[in-house]
Amino acid sequence: SDEFKMVLGALELYDKTVAHAMTRYEDIFMLPDTLNLSADMVTQILEMGYTRIPIYEKKGLDDDGGRINSKDRKNVIALLFVKDLALLDPADSHNVMKIASIYNHEVRRVLVDMPLRNMLEEFKRGEYHMALVERLVEQEDKDPIYELCGLITLEDIIEEIIQCEIIDE
Ligand code: ADP
């Protein structure tokens, strides 16, 4: 039955890690902290359809002239909830980081090899519903660093459970 398959999907959460279910880094929609929100920009953000948007610290221009250094995107410093834009007057062209600072939603981080089962338990506690996924990168002669590699929400885990049902049929 479908129920049986979904139980199997849930059981697989013991073997799978966050890496299996996350949205990959390249596909994360995020915004630079320097961005000022024009009415057009707000419209575009709404059209993306995401509830929560990571804000990264933009450190400036890179060597090849003018392009945003893609490494900057790994440096997430805040979360913007789209609902926080509701009361703003777009004519004021608010800075995105200023808004994020007012609401100050906590940026939660987990390791990429965390078992999905544990991640699900975390989300069930209800304190947060999205986490940035990081991996540990060893460095010669230095302490290892954490590097952003994805983003995970409860929705991703539920999909992982249901997916098993689809593949099995
Ligand atoms: P939303 O309410 O924003 O759609 P969900 O928790 O329902 O978020 O997740 C739906 C899917 O969108 C998941 O696969 C999740 O990883 C992905 N997702 C959520 N926020 C973002 C974002 N800012 N950029 C890219 N993908 C995202």
C-alpha cells in the first residue's frame, strides 16, 4: 500500500543525510546586503515565491572587473522573511539588510552529513524551519572552515519521504 511505502521512506531517513534532500548552494535564491529595495525589486522577489531569503555580505568587486564575487554568496549573514516586506513603502527604497536586522531572524546552520532523521526531529521541535547546510573544509596548517553548500527545510524532508513511494511504483 501507499502507507507502507511511506513508512519505508520514513525508515530510509535513518540512512540518508541532509545532503540527499537539500537544495544545492547554486540553486539558492539570495540577496546581497547592499541591495536597496525598489518597487520593481520587491515585485521580483515576490515572484520568486520563496518565504525566506538568505542575505549575504557583499565584500565588493572581484578581479575580473565589476562582477560580484561568487564567493561572497557563501557568506550568509542574515535571513529576510518575505512577509517582513509587507508593511514597507517601496518608494522609500529600504536597504535589505536594514530590514533583516530589524526582524533579526536567527540563521541556523547544520552539517551536510547530519542524518535526515535528526534534522526532522529538529524541525519538529518547531523553533526554526530552515537551516543553511555547511560542510567542513580541511585546510593545511589552519583550522578547518565551514563552507555553505545548501539549504534545507521541512518540505525537503517530506518530499524525501514521499519520493520513495513514487520510485517504488
Ligand atoms: P517556501 O515556503 O519558500 O517555498 P519551503 O519550506 O516550502 O519554502 O521549501 C520549498 C522548497 O524551496 C524546498 O526545496 C527548499 O529547499 C526550497 N527553498 C526554500 N527557500 C529557498 C531559497 N531562498 N532559495 C532556493 N530554494 C529555497
